[in-house]
Amino acid sequence: MVMQNGTMMNQNNGLPIIKKVLIFTFLVYLLVVGFFLGIRYQQNKDSEAFNSLIKEANKEKEIVYVYQANQNNSSEPAPQEGTLETHTSKKLGISFKYFQYEKALSPIKVKETEDKVHLYINYLPNEPDDPIGGNYLEVFTKDPNISLEKAVSEKFLIGYSKDDCEVVPKRLSQDYIRYTPEFEYVYINVPGINPDDTLAVKQEKTNRCPVGYTYFNSISYFVMDKKHPDKYAFVNIGQSSFLSYPGIGWYLTLQFND
């Protein structure tokens, strides 16, 4: 108690309000932390489930089911039977899985050429065996002590202007974060492209960067496993990819091996 202008004042009048504010702030903090912990817990559970699937499918072949929408636009999925195949390259130190439909008229083919592995389909019976038009990955070695971004820059962008092309981190979808949290991703971007540019102008600007390795009008990127920092891969998916499991592209099953 203090005397002010002849009146007794209580110094503790403001304490209840402060306590309420502190309690409210603490409760909000607990809710926010709990929310993000819940998200992380679910991501870990999903990752564990996916890893269990991969471990259980370590056999060369395993019968599984993939689901696609019915042709009659029904909301019910239509089961399709097939085989989960594994491609392992001891030379490149990688492996991945892809789904081979049992009743597919043209099977998926996998072909290894030098430092590349191609996934493709020959749709016509007499079509020449040409893997160039499909999905593929290419493996490179690197100094394990430098970052993926620096490795890609030194490998591909020496002599190129930074105004024309740059190496930037890839914007990851939830699937990448969920299934490959130990991987790092970057891609070669063209910063000079504007949304209002015509397709011809965009193509011209893209051609100023390394042809075939620059992100433009298709999905492609570089990826490295933090547990195997002595190598990385360039993944080119194009406009569409082959599945390995319901909703999971083959590239999400990519593993770097010793």
C-alpha cells in the first residue's frame, strides 16, 4: 500500500490482468506447439509406413494392388493387379521401385546406359527400342565436403551468367517431405523468365542455360542423400511419371546405396 494525494492505493491492482494475459499467452503457445508436434508425428508415422512397405518389398517381385479412378467416373477406386519391380544398379549405387501392371498392353521397360537409367514404354509392337522419351535419372559424383548447390553450380554453371541461370532449392510437395526427409533437392532456374513472356521467349531464355538440365515446362531436379554425400542424381520426370505404389511416383522410392 502507498499514499498518493492523500489516498491509499493498492500496487497489486494491475496484477490480475497481467496474470490473465500471461496465462492466455501460455495456452496459445501450448496449442501452437501441440499442433506442429501433431503434424510432425503424423509425418513420421507416414514415413515409417512407407519405409515398411519398401522393406517388405525387397524381394525382386511382389504382388500388390494399385488403385485408379473407374472409367465411368465413379468415386469408388478400381483395383488393378500388378507387380512391384525393383531396379538396382550396383554400378551407379542406386535403386528404385516401379509398378508393372499385369494387364498392360505395353510393359514398362528399364534400361541402363552409361550413367543413366531410363524408364519408358514402347506403345507400338514394331516401335524401335528408344528410351529417350521416358523418365530417367543420371548419377554424378561429388566432393562429399561441398553442398549439393555448390556441386551443381560448379558442374553445370561455369561460364554462365548468374542473370541467366541459377541453382535454387526445389519447392517440395508434402510427398517429398514425407517420404524422403533425409534428401536435399535443388534445380537450375531461369530468373529472367516473366509470366507474360511468350512460350518462344521462355524457350529462348531457357536455352541460355545448360540444355537438358534446366527446369522448364517439365519436372526435373537434382537430389542428394545426406547419408551418401559423395554422389547425387539428376531426375527428369517430364510431364508424367510411372507409379510405384498408389499415389507414389517411382522417384520417391529412389535410394542411394553404398
